[in-house]
Amino acid sequence: MASSFNLSNNNNQFSLDTEGNVNDTNGQKIGVWHTDHQNNLVIQKPANADGTLPPPIVIPAKWGFNPNNQFCLQQANGTVLLNFNADETVIPEYELRNALLRVRPDMTKDFQFFINGDWNMTPDHLLQFTVNGATSTIDGVLADTKSRFIYNFRDKTRPFVSSRLTFSGAWQQQTVDGVPKLSFTYNLADGSTKTFALPGDLVISKGSNQFKYSYNKNDRSFGVSLLGFLKISENLIISYTLDKQSSQNGDELVSTTTFTMQAAFVGKQFEGDLNLALVRDDNTPGNYTLAVTGEYTGVVGDTKVMIGFRFSQIRANGKVTRTVGIGGSFILKNGQISYLLDVGQNTISLTLGVEIRLKNGAAVDSKLNITSENGEVQSINFLLGVSF
């Protein structure tokens, strides 16, 4: 049985229910109701005998979520007319259509209406919904495994009643003095866009080498796992191109975009993860680091042998493995060999006979040759597991 609520307009009394019907004081159906772009309740009576529709009855209303994440209709004075979650025999459904809130009072019925409002994300990841100047708050989590910007929340009195608000749009990234800042620009029904500035961290998930938006809330970790293609250039420019994500009916939920960051190598040895510090505005390595899972190896570049790093990602067509050369030069001095990185000017010593092996004399391939400070030429025949 549908829930109902009463409204008055110009001394006329109406009873509206959650299936969209409007009855008079005698219980006779006299029309249907919906909402307009200003979020008013609109009562439409049946057509006249000549087929024309009588003027609609427009009644101002207030809408919002209460502290239990339950959606409510209120009178202008704040009195709750209807809590759409109160009827425990039905489950309401809340979804987004280009940031318009679509409400189905009973998910098993066809009746629905839309509420137009402004959305905002607080620093502690509470979602705020402002309708006609009145702001209410939804306490949930931003979380997804496929790049989608989905805010998940539950009715706090009935935790099994869950909802997912999916914003369609595009992820954006910029680096501010060595710290990556992430935002999400979402689409509105009128074709314009708005942006959530996000306070959490951008990290690379260990093992998968996929980026993730990560944050803590109530002493727990949450986030959105992003799906994309990671590239690292020889001069340690990180680029990450997100895959487009679509709904089952083909609507685009996440546009393809590319993150770009300049990094520098950090660490004292070539083992374990590839740890990269994002570069500050003054071109010095900052304190914000990203770690790529893989293994170090030797690689022959276009003009020289370099320290390389091999890493993998799971893509739609399977596992993809790439090896990137880390730009730098070998230095042979006083019987010791080190590697001077092009970016950040960090110098790392290598262990002769273990990490790198040399032989006297020049190699046929000049890329393998190293000249010491006294002019002696030697050549590399082994580097980090690779023989040349």
C-alpha cells in the first residue's frame, strides 16, 4: 500500500501518495503529481471535456536527507510531511541522471520524480545536497573498483537499504609544488559542469600498478581504484591514461583523460620498487612519492646502456609488460662505478661483480663502452641480470 501525505493550497485539501496519485478529501482520485525544475510539487488534474489541461497547481516544497540518510519532503516551516524511507515494507531507490536526483519511492513501481540541486563534497567526504538554498548531508563513502565516481550510502536505521549515486564526468589531476591534486568534473543536465575538489591521496596500487584515489574515514581506508595505462619516460615523466567507462546502456560515466607528472628517482640502490618523487615547482624532488612494482634490469637505449625497470599491468587483452630505461650515465672513477641520473642529479653506486660486470677494452657496440677518468676504456657485459 502506498504511503500518503496531505497538502493544502488556497483552502483546498489534497492527499498525495508515493505512487503519484492525488486524491480529494473523499478519497477520490482527482489527478497526479510530479516535480518541476524549481523542485515544486505540481498537481495536474485530468483533461477537460474539450481535451485541454487545466492549469497545474504548484505548491512550494522542501527536500533533503535527514541525519539517518533518509530522504524527506518537508513543509516550508520544516515539518516533515513524508519520510520516503519510513515504510519498512518498501525500498526506495535513489539514483542520478546528470546530477539530477531521481527518486523512486518504491523501487518495484514505475512512479518517479526528479530533484534538482547542488552537490558538494566536504573535506571529510560527506556529500552535501543543497536544494533551493537548504543543505542536507549524506554520510557515506566514495568508493568503486572501475574508476567510477560513485557515492555509496545506507539508511542508518535499515543498513540493508543501500544506494549508489553515480556522477558522470572526468577525473582531473594537477601537481601543485610536488603534490598531486585530484578532482572530478561532473556533468549537469543543462550541459554545463561542476567540479569536486578532492582532499585524498593519489597512489599507485602495489602489484597492479594502477592509480587509486585513496582516503581515510572513521579510521578505515576507502577509495576509487582507477583503470588506465601507465607509462614512464626515460626522463621520468609519468603519464597515466584512464580508460573510458560506460554504463550498461552505453552512457559514458568516465571520460578518458591523462594524468602527467614529472618525477625524480629516490633511493640509494637499484632493488625493490621503483620509487619516484614528484618534482616541486623549483625542479627539485619533493616529499610525495609514488611506487611502481616491478624489477630492475639492464636495457640498451638508442645511444647507451641504461638502468632499466620492468613492470606489468593487467589490461583488457591480458597482462602487458614494459621496460623503461631510466635516463642517466655510468661513471667509472677510482675503480668504482656509479650511475648519475639525468633527473634530480642523484648518484647511486653499483657493486662491481654483482650488479655490474666490466671487461677491459672496447666492445664492438659502442653503446656498451665506458671511459674512466684516466682515459681507459672498458665495456659492460652484465648489468642487473642482463648479459650483453
